[in-house]
Amino acid sequence: MKRLIATALCAVSTLITVSAVAADTDALRKKAMDPKVAKTERIDAIKAMYPEMLNEDGSIPVRRICVWDIAGKNGPIYGAAVDQAAQLLEWGVTVELDAYTSESVLTEELKAGMCDAALFTGLRARLFNRYTGTIDAIGAVPSRDHMKLLMQAITSPKNADRMLDGQYVVMGYAPMGAAYIFVNDRKINTLAKAAGKRVAVLDYDLVQAEMVSQIGANPVPTALVNAGTKFNNKNVDVLAAPLAAYQIMELYKGLGDNGGIVDYPFSQITLQLVGRADKFPNELAQLVREDFLTRFDKIEKLVKAQEGEIPEQYWIDIPPADKAEYQVMMQEARIQLRDRGYYDGDMLKLQRKVRCKFEPGHFECANPVE
């Protein structure tokens, strides 16, 4: 009997200890995720939650962040990453930055654990987190104001769990401007007229190729690093790219005298920072996400500066009736891609709510299908 009583008391004691630890962890997490708490206090709470991640002296180990920039260390993306690294250092996180001009190489090194985190386009980030990877969905975010409101919404600590997907955590997202359709013939001013034309698609994305084939066009697998060259050398007739590519990739060479830019944003492009969750706990990632959001306007200005001035002659005006047709076709494409598991339904729903906040009388607001 004494032995049974002793065993029972031991079990009760263990339960009490476990409950106390759980309560303590919950309290620490609440503090770590609260934007109203001072950054230093939040960092201390994170350290208390994850002592196994620290060095013996209590410091945070050096982390390696791999940065994609088509211009390498001389590019604007790498420069922005240097600023971010300085902020992390203030929080006690020392990082080593490495520049990559190939997104595919960077992606594989993140998967292999050679990078603790990677900064690359949202199109690549979709491979690691479908929720934030859907931010770049075609036609889903019409303007920078829509983008800012969307990023404010998803940066809320209430959305923190969505940033975790398996062994990866999304640590931040930044606007890269809208992508537009560049064509080497101004007559290609509608999707229907792209039939039979060669359209550049990402070489790692089979779904893009399928979508292009559905409109009767010919998909040409292309890497970001040589997309501009293929357009300029007339190997492709149609290329979706951010306006900054006009100068950076010298797309004016491909436009020539007959080409142009369809004056309707195809999608909004993002940069996203994805880390390994065993190196960056979600509570620390939340701090970084909030810091990214505070830099939204600054990053927007940098993007606009990179775009420069595009000659008026290149813009191809789209009549209102054609714009409405574009919107319907883009919505149908998003739904199809959602149903195939390519886009995240919750993100599409949130984007639709953002669009309807700006334009409540739009057709999709009265009869929501996303």
C-alpha cells in the first residue's frame, strides 16, 4: 500500500511539474510574441524558451543567411540584407551573409542545411510555405496599397502558426513591385493573342507551363538569370517581369521598335526570407517579420528607384472591357490552381477580402468564390 501511495504521489508531483513548465513556457511565448513588449525583453524570453539553441555562454550561435541577388554582392537585394543583418545583430543574432546569383543553387543549399535561412523570390518560397508563397498569385494583389494592408494582416502574431511549415519558418516578406507582361510585338495585347507565341516560364515550375499551354501558347522553360537574355535574343516573345528588369536586364533591347509592356499588373512580386525552424524559432522569426513590415515604405522607394523611368511609347493601353476580361481569367486561373493545391485557399480568401475593402462594389465581393 505504501508503495502504491508513493507511486501515486510521484505521478501527481510529475504532473504538477509538467503543468508548471507548460504554464511557464506559455507565459514566455506570450511575452515573446507581444509587439507591445520591448525587443530586449522578447529576446530574453526567447532565450529562456530555447536554451538548447544557445552557446555555453548564453549567446546565440552565428547563423548563415544565403541571399539571392542577380547582381551578387553589388545588387540592391544584398544591400538590403546587410541592413537586416545589422538589425539582427542589435538583438544579439550574428549572421554571415553569402550572395548567390542562382536561385536554384541557393534553394538546394537551404534544403541541404548549408544555409540556415535564404532570401529569395516568393515564387521559390512557395516550395517551403504555400501560404506566403501564394502572395504572388496572379492578379491577387492589384497595387502597393493592397500589398501593404495584406502584409500588415499576415504579420499579426495571430497568423504566426501559418508561418511554420514542417522544418521551415517564414521570417519575412518584402514588396518587389508589380510584374508586367513584356512583349516583342505590340499586337500581343491580350491573352488570346498570345496563342502560338513563345512564353517564358520558370524552368522548375511545371504548372506554369501547363497554364501557358492552356491558352494555346508555347511555354519556354527559363531560369531567372537568363530570362532577359532569351527575351532580348528573340528566343521568347512574351516575358512576365518586374519593371526594374527593364533596366537591370536591359529588356529595352528585346522590346525594340515594335514591342511594348501591357499596362496591367500581372502579379505583385515579393522577396521572402525562409529559415530552418531548428535555427530560428518562430518567436524570433516573428520579430524579424515585424521588422520587415516597418521597412515596407523604405523598400518600396528602393524598388521604385530601381525601376527608373520607362518611356511612354512602350506602354500598351488596355481598354476597360479587356481589363474586366483579364480579371475574370485571372480569377479562374487562381481557382484552378487552388483546387490543384498550387495556391493556398486561405491566402486567396484573405487577398479577396483586401481587394473588396478597396473596391466593395466589385463583382467578386457580392458573389465570393475565393
